[in-house]
Amino acid sequence: MKILSKQPVPEPTPEAGDEAATDARDDAYELGGWSTGAQANTTTLVRWVAWAAICGSILLSLGTFLSRPADTPSTDQQPPAGTGAQGAAGFATLYASEYLLAGKGDEGRLAAYYPGAATLRLEGSRGRLTPSQLTVTRLRQTGPDIWSVTVAARLQPPSPPVENDDVKSKDSDSPGPDTDTGAGQPPQRESVRYFQVPVASAPRADGSTGYVAMSLPAEVAGPGTVEGPHTVYGTPQPPHDRDPRVKTIRSFLAAYLAGDGDLDRYLAPRTRLTRIAPAPYTAVDLTSLAADGPAEATRVPPDGTAQRLLVSVRARAADGTTLPLTYALTLKTRAGRWEIASLDGAPEARPAPAPSSP
């Protein structure tokens, strides 16, 4: 076995011959613990690792770029959800108001709501019909983003034409009323009329929701009335001073409507009500009450007993006039007295009878 020294052997000079120099160089590399084959393999490995890192970086960057949608707007630019029925109802109300007020020369005003109005030829003076109140009475969706809105309009009667003195003197010579101008006719009264307005909605470029009328309004009949549901209350009875419920109700309404007394002392625990401020009335007179139970009670039942009542009052204003009002109340007993448990939103309806089997 050949024992190799760890010390490098000096490289032979070229004069010793090419073959001897080559052998000596190979021996020198072997003596140093690093052969030329190992060096070549390592260099190749390093080169491939470098190329792999470069290619991987390029592919990663390309994948990140391609995974980003080019034309997708940011979340802030997405159009918000349309206001739908609420927006269509408001738009229809404004359109109906402008439609009723419009007269000759107002075609452009209507075109802002209904573009087809630009080709109309309106007649009469502006304000000939004056809506004093408008409200939506029916709203239904007839298609995707299309709404049918019925607007009720309370119309004031047209004002009589103002005549100057010259016209009056000239007309005083003519006998009888002028049938063409409506003179001598009974005065017109205010009326409520109903107009059906078709409205379409769509998103706008800025992300908001836009509306447009699809046609001119159509005048339609008003909604009919129906018979109200039966309630759980009995026959209204006049108030009696010996009824402890009457005392509680009177004191509560006096504090609630007229600011007379402490409101909280008449409320049941966990019941929260705020008196009307400023007080719109100076006094409250209880006129009748209808109870879901005994019409009259002279004793307070056990604690925890609840009863619903429908109470009618006349509230007196500062000028002496009175206004009839009705309140649906729920009373509950505690510590031997009646307290106001709730001011109900509506009278309690009696459940409908179950359909009879055939």
C-alpha cells in the first residue's frame, strides 16, 4: 500500500517533460484530497442548482402574474347592492309629482324621469294640478329590476283665475255666467287620485343604482277597503271610578300625554316608556274602555294577572279643542295594584276560526 503525504508536492517544471508534468500534477491533486473528477462533478452540480433557482424564480413570478385577474376591479369599485323597492318607490313619487305639476313647456322636466317625454306636447299652465300629498299605496315587482309603483296623490282644486279691473268692468255688462270658464259652477274640492308608475333600475358606471320610468303614469282606481278583523275586546263600557284599572289608566295617560305626574310610578317592572315632550295636551278624559275579560272589576286580582284593554280618550289641547285617541294597553297586577305592562302597537285580533272539515 502506498502511503500518501498530506503535504503538496511542488509541480514539476515544463523542462521535465509533458508526460512527467502531467503525472506529477495528478499526484499533486490526489495528495491534496481533491481530484479533478470530483471538482468537475461539483462544478456541474452547482451550475444546475443555480439554473434551477433562476428558472424557479421566473416560473414563480410568472404564475403570480397570471393568477391575478387583469380586468377584475377592486372590492371598493364593486357596485353596491341596489336599493330595489325603496329606491323605485321614491323615484316614482318624485316622477308622479313632476308629472302632475307639468304644463306647457315642461316636457324637458319630465324627460329627466322618462326620456320619451321629450317628444310630448303638453297643454295647460304649470301647477294647474297641485299635489299637496303623495304616498305609495302599492309596490310590486313585475320582472327583474322592474317595479310597478302606485302613487296616491292628494290634489288641491285649481285656483280661480285672477281678473283685473278692466276685465271685471267689461264682464259686468255681459248677462249671466260664462259657461266656458266655469263661472257659476260649484267650487271644486280636493281629491285623491291614484297613478301607476313603471320603474326600471340598473347599476350605473359609478357603482350607484339608477332609475328610469318606462312610460307615462297610468291613472288607476284606488284600493278598496275590507272588513277589519274581530278583536278580543268586549263591548266598550264607560269608565267607573270604583274600577281600579280606571285609576291607573287615567293617571298613566295624564302623565304620558299631558306631563301631569310621574310616569314611571304607573309602569310595571322592566317596562320602559318615555312621555311625549313637550306635552301636546293639557288634560285627558277617559271616555270608554273595552277589556279582554271582565268589563268591570272592583277588586285587584292576584299578582301576575294580565289583561288587555282598548281605551278611548279625548285629549284637550291648549286652545280648548279636543282630539279623540285610542290606545291598546296591557295591564298587570303587582303588590295589590294594576300597572301598565305595555303600550301595544295594535289592538289584539281574535284568532280566525279553524276551517271545518268536510
